[in-house]
Amino acid sequence: MGAAIRRRDPQRRIAELSAATEKVIAARGIEGLTHRAIAEEAGVPLGATTYHFAAMNGLTPPRPGQHPRPAPTSKQSCDAS
């Protein structure tokens, strides 16, 4: 029998990465937030963070007075605001 088919769910992966981001910030502060730390916390390959969020500003929470950006629905550059 062949290997199981792995179905990708981008919205679920984005939610996992967002949750991991919050945990990393809580544990290490914003200074400790890196793609590598997020991937490790989420238990996903490093490439998953950069695939969905090319720039860290797509993962970090908005600053006071800044409007939140919606999570990308597909591979998008988060540099364009």
C-alpha cells in the first residue's frame, strides 16, 4: 500500500503559527521572536513560517494605534501593507 496522502490546510497552518508566535513572545519577549523559534514551537519545518509569512511583521501583533492586518489567505508577501 502507498503512503498516506497528506492534505495541506493553509488556514490551519497559519493559525498554528499565530498561536506559536504568541507563545514565543510570552516566553522570550518580542526580542526572541524569530522564524526559527516559531517553527520550533509549532513543530513545523522552518520553511513553513517563511512560506506563509515572508516578513516578521505579518506574525507580530499590531502596536497600539496600529490597525491589525488580516492573516494572508495564501502565499502572500506581508511586506505590502
